[in-house]
Amino acid sequence: MAQNLKINDKVVVLSGNNKGKEAKIVKIDRKAGKAMLEGIGIVERHLKKTQFNPAGGKKTIHVGIDLSNLKLKEAASYDKKAPKADKKSKKGAK
């Protein structure tokens, strides 16, 4: 993985059916090397009738796009002045 993509970064899809589309990253699965994009790669899965779901039905899920098929267009801005957690207060100092 050559890129350091993060959640809320805007990316461009480089290959596949969605080539050229821009989207925001919603979730990243680093282990699988996939990113879930807002509005791209959404499919419906059909659910079997079970004891817990007697009606069955459909469920909408994200299908990840490989990180190698994405190009960073605009990085998300993070507030660097946000207060950080104090390590000493967590240890329970007396």
C-alpha cells in the first residue's frame, strides 16, 4: 500500500466501472486493502428467512474498492490544535 489514505479524504477512482468518479472515504479495511466510498460500490444482499428475521428481506452493504485503484484528490483537514488526552490523568496519580 503506497498511499496513506484516511477517512474523509476525497479520492478519484482510477479503474473499473466507476472510473473517473470522485467520492469521500467512509471506512477503510487495512487488512483487506479496501476502502468503502460514499455512494460507490453499494449493493443489496438478500437475507434468508431465519428465526431472528422471519420476514427475510434485503440489506444494503458497501463493497470495498482496492486501495491501488484510488488516487488522493483532497486530503481531509484535521484540527491540530485539538486538545490531546493527558497520559498522567489516565494512570490515576495520587
